[in-house]
Amino acid sequence: MAHAPIRILGIDPGLRNTGWGLIEALGTRLSFVDCGTVHSDGDLHLADRLRQLHEGIAAVIHALRPDEVAIEETFVNKDARATLKLGQARGVAMLAPAQAGLPVAEYAPNLVKKTIVGAGHAEKDQIHMMVRVLLPKADPRTTDAADALAIALTHAQHRGARALERDLLARVR
């Protein structure tokens, strides 16, 4: 009996640009499906920008029908206001798949870099080069879309361990 591929949507949250990338995983075989960026209008109030992001991500989910979603955790920087706004965009990016009944996994930026490049402090150009090596048909037009594909690839690599961990925790309870 053949298994169907798992469709994994990676999301790289941002208030101005939220990248997304969809891959399919069948065993150890990974293939590129699509990628892009959802934009918000910087001239609008924050609530309207968040609505734009939510609607855009929800439309991607509706059109592409992923099975699972992976999102990058918030990178905390020196600018507290920027970090808070990124957290709000990340919350919206998590809400859309949750409303669609999809499981959402979260990954630290350093884990994504380590999984894709082998080093937790890799540069963006190294990540993008490795995304193209791992997914030869992928040609992301933005760094946000390339980062989203890296997040999806990270989930494909770690999803089995996460499922095992969930099962073990459920047995303990």
C-alpha cells in the first residue's frame, strides 16, 4: 500500500512580508511545490496590516491544502517594539492554520540554520544556497520565501521526532 506525500507549509513571519513555502515529503524524498510572500501595506494601521496577513495566509492554506505547518519562532532583538510587532505577525501566522485545523510546529531560527546548513549561525545566503541544493526546482523570488522553504525542510527533518515525543508524553499522562 503506497503512502501519500505529506504537504508541509513553512511560514517565515514578518509584519511587512511573510514568506511561505510548500514542500511534499514522501519518506526521505522531498520535493518543491510552491512558494511566495504575503505582503501588508505599511501605510495602514497595525490592525489592518495584521488582517491583510491573516487573509493572505488563509488564502494560501485554502489554495494549497497543506497537511502540516511549520513556523519560525520569534527572533528577539534589541528593538523591543519591532520584536513585539513581529510577535503579533507571528500570532496571526499561527492563527490561520489553527483555524483550518492544521497542526503547527515551531522551530528556533538557530535550529533551522543548523538543520539546513549544519551551523546554527549560518548566513542567509548560505541558507538560500542549500535550499536550492535540497530543492533543485525551487526558485524563491524573495528571501522570505526561501526562509519559509528552509523552515518546511526543517520540519520534514524533525517531524518524526516530534511525533514520537507527543506519543510518549500522551502515554505518561
